[in-house]
Amino acid sequence: MNQYSYLENLNVFNNFPVDFEDWGAKDYDEMCGVEKYAYQTYRYFIKPYLKNPTQNTVMDINCGKGYGLACLKGEYGFKKVIGYNSDQNMLKACKDRHSGIPFYKDFILSKQKDADFILSFEAFNQYDNKSALLLRFSQALSNDGILVIVQSTSNEFEYKNYESVLEKVHGLKKLYTNDISDRVLNATKHYERHNDGSKSIAYASTISKLQRNSDDFKIFVSIFRK
């Protein structure tokens, strides 16, 4: 199971929390598979901050198989994109599939810096040392760099504490934060209403879990600037 699996089960790909747009003749399903959600999420939230992407460096610190990152590079022509994946098998898959992109195992131990954009999609789940991860966010960002976090959690207080550390300890400025869990749940309900019963059954347990634990389970999007 990779970090996109719960989103795949919720089938939010063609619904909120992000709108899907056409770009050229490229096919999301063929190119990205499940990672089309990651690609569109990245794209949606960094677009307002793009000024000169051909001069920008992007780091994706929980990059799946790398398709979301590769699609961004293909569309915007970023100067450099770098992917990280702590799973050795997934890391090998990244390197096998995307020869023009460097991939590394451990973001925290990396010496790469001066990222204009850092993309953190469900990355908190991959690192036990959250303090080191938050510090590394700050160290790796360029001056005026943008950090985009998309993170699910059952502990809102803990997540808000991470945001506070980024602001008060590491000096990042919070530009945006939003709880999108209701939008994800509503998208799932919409899917259930508009698809046949056989497909609905496949998602029933996940939907039931979300509905029962809606007060605890949250999905946040937060954007910071250095």
C-alpha cells in the first residue's frame, strides 16, 4: 500500500478537493495512474506561486513512484525536480521509470537545499522524527520558497502543533491552511450516489470508517513561505 491508497479508495480523483484540468493531449490515467491525484493536488496549490518555473527547483519528499513529480516537470519545465521515497522498492521503481530525475531515500539526511517548492504529501507518516522533518523543511527551502503540506491525521492538536513549530521555531510564514476532510467525504458520497451498487460495495468500509470517525479523521492542506 502506498501513500495514495486511501485516496484511491475514496475515489476523489474527479471530485474535490482539487479541480482537474485538461493540459494538452496527455492522459492522466495512462501517465500517472493513482498518482494523478498527487499531480493535480501539487499543480492546484502551487499554480498561484509560479512565476518563472524554468528557474525553479522542486522537491517531492514522499513521491510515490514519481509520476506526479514527472508530470509537473513535463508541463512546467522546472529547472530541477528531486524526489524522495523511504521505501527501497518504491525508490527503485522511481529510478527505473524516470531516468531524468534524481531520487533519494531520506529527505532528512539529504544535503539538497534551495528548493523553491517543497511538496509534502502524506510525508509525516514516513518519518518518526517529526522535529527533524520540520527542521529540514526550513533548511531545504530557498529564500521565499514555498512549502505545501497535504496530510491526513487523527490528531488535529498534534498537526496544529507541527504548524506552530514551523511558524514559531523555524520562522516560516503560514499563507494558507484548510481542513478538506469534509470535501473528501462529500466527494465520496457523490461517487456512491452516481455509481452502480457493485462499485459502491468496494468502497463501503472506507466510507463507513470516515463517517464514524469524521470528528477525528482530518485531511489538512497547509502552505508556508520562508
